[in-house]
Amino acid sequence: MPREFEVRKEVQLPADPEAVWEAVATGPGIDSWFMGRHEVDAEAKRIRFRLGEMRAEAEITAWDPPRRFAYRGEPAEDGTFDAMEFLVEAAEGGTSVLRFVHRGFVQDGWDDEYHESFAVGWEMYLHTLAQVLAHFPGRFATYVTADGPASSAIREAWPKLLAALGLPAEPSAGQAVQFSVGDDVIEGVLDYSTPNFAGVRTEDGLYRFHERSLLGMPVAVGHHLFRPDVDENAESAAWSRWLADALS
């Protein structure tokens, strides 16, 4: 039987409700901080999602700009589904409070550790949302993803990833970062650091690195690049090569 779950988060965001709405309720806005590519069709009450070969579609169940946006995916054959809700409230000094709820049903095999990993992932994505609003206002990103080799689906791969970024085994947010991907030198600041995530902010990108051994999955990247004319396929291939070299 499917197992019910619910994740609730509340964050203060450095933008007014209209800017937050643009980020959480439009396709280009969502692409700039969350995984995958999105299309929001308010008239048809549909939101469409793609990530690699994966395709999904959901019904928009609430549309009240700039206060409330919600959608719910169609249940799978086993009864599992996801539903998201974003509640935006104006706060002092031109800022906003976002209350976010992710609920639904997952396969019964998910234990408490999987649920905790799920919730921690949302903390990283909502932090990325805040970074977009603070450092890239009015700009939209192309999402680029790549997986490391299958052998990196172990905890021991993460220190190799940090070393490839020029970081110590226990890095601290705020420190400078410099590393190379092919002929390109990437320079920025470590804006996010946990045992499962590393985030690097540059002048034109938010680079995100994911440790996923708890899920039995390899290390992955999911970057938001604010440069014009990003070649998504070429970037993904370059990062696949980088991960293979870094984690071999």
C-alpha cells in the first residue's frame, strides 16, 4: 500500500510577492531554481515537467496571483502521487514569506531515512530560490543536469567530488571556489554546504552537486546557468565527462 507523506517548509525571501510568484509559478522561473524543465499553462490549468527521458503532467488546483499556487499530479497505477502548494505573503522591507507544502503518497518501501533525504533536498532547493531572487533578479536560467558514474553511488565518492572542486573534506559556506571544467575555469563562492549538497554561486550560474548514495543513486549535478544561448546537451555532456574524471 502507498504511504502518505507531507513536507512543510517556511522561508523568508529577499523579494516582493510579485517577484516570488514569477519564480514559483512560471516555467522559466521554476527552471531557475528547481530540477527539470517546466511549462505552466494557467488557462488550461496544467503544468508540464520533463527531466531527461522523464515526462509528467499535473493539474493546477489553485491559481491566485501572487498569493497561492498549487498543483497535483495524476495518481500512478500503484496510487502514488505528488502535490505542491506555494503560499506567498508580503513581509517588511519588500520581502516575502513563502510557506511551502509537498504532500502525497509514495511507495510503501520508503522508510524514515528516505523521507528525511526528501525533506533535506527541499531545503537546498528553497535556498537556491532565495539565491536566485537575491543575486539574479529578473533573470532566468537554463537547467543542466548530469549523473556521475554508477560507481559513485557510495558515500566514499563525495570526498572525491569536494576535492575536484578544490574544497576540503568539511567545507564551509562562504569560502572561495575555483575549478576547471574542460577549458573553462569556474570561480565563485560556496553558497551552500551540507553532507549531501554543495552549491557554488558565480556571476552567471548556480552550480549544484548532489550526494545520493542513500537512494542508491550516483553523484549528480543540477546547474542553473544564467548565460545566454546555453547549449543544454553540450553542457550536460561536459559535466558527465567532468564527473567521470573526478569520481574515477
